[in-house]
Amino acid sequence: MKKLILLNIIVLLLTFNSILKGQGGGFNSSFQNFLKYYDSGDLIKAERTLSTILKENDSLSIKRITAIYNNLGAVNQTLGNYAKALYYNLRAEELLINVDNNSEQLADIFNNRGRLFTIKKSYNLAIEYFEKSIRLYEGVKDHGSTVFKNYSSAYLNLGIAYYNINEFNKAQNSFNKSAYLKIKYKLSGLALVYLNIAKTYVKTSNVSKAEEFY
């Protein structure tokens, strides 16, 4: 039996313009290099660049340091360095929780942590953090396209975690919510959600519905 396809969600906190605003030329150049390496798939250099930004900029705001830690965690997750990824993710929360414990940034941190626990097959912990992230996304007042994308991904990831503990009705409910957000806000990734819905119908022996979503 093929495994359920997982969404490899990488949440890069702070948009390009946001993190660069008010920073000097050296910082701007370093962050541009990070984005270049990340977009080209050179994750080793992307990680080194983020580490350099931390070492060379002692005047960054807490939220920007938090963003860099979360990005380091996301990069290490993709590299398969899960212990390092969790360390950076926890550091990001530790810094942010004292200044803003009800934000999109914290939702993104929990979303990434849920993915890490899914990879480690600690599904109950994964569910706990996906649900935390969803509650935070729901409370974000300024819902831009990035928020809706990550919000939808959190529901997809939650469904995957429920699927892996054979809670197929809960999985399907989460997948349907992810699909609703993707359709309503014209987000990418709908095919992956439909594939997971189809696999859930297979598990519940609803062949006709499975064929529909396949």
C-alpha cells in the first residue's frame, strides 16, 4: 500500500520587503543571498547565509531574529536534520512568545513543528500543534494570501496526521476544510488535497467517491 503523500510545508516567516525594511545594505545583501540560495535549492548555502546574518547583525528586532530561527528550522527540516530543525523551531517560539503570543508568526512556527512531529511519527503531538496553529490563523485580522496558504496547509497537514492514526472521518473533515480554502482563495495545491481525500475514501471503502477525487 502506498503511503499517504505528505505536504512538505516550509513556512518562511516575514516577506522579503518586511524583513528588509529599515535594515542596512549589508543585511539586505545577505538576505537577498539567502533567498537566492533557497529558491535555487542550495540549502547548505542558504543555511550558512542565515547563520551569518545572525552573527553579523546585533540590532535585529526580536521578530526578525525569530523569523531567521524559524527559517533555519525549515531549511534543516528539508535537509533531514530533524534535531537541528526542532532546536531552531523551539528557539523561535521562545523568543516570540514573550512579545507576541497570538500571531501569524507563532502559527507558522507551530505549523512547522507539527510537520516535524509528523515526520517523527509522533502523530498526537503533531495534531496538537496543527490545531494550535489553526486557532492562531483563525484569529489573524489581516488575512493576506500567505496566511490563507499556510492556513490551508495546516488543515492538510492535520488531515495527514489523523489519517496516520486511522481517524479517517477527522482526516476527511480536515482535508475538506483545506480544499475549501484553496478553492475560495484560488490557492495552489488543490490536486494534492484531492489525492489525500481520495485515499481516505479508499480506507473507508467508498470506491465511487475515491474515484471521483482521483
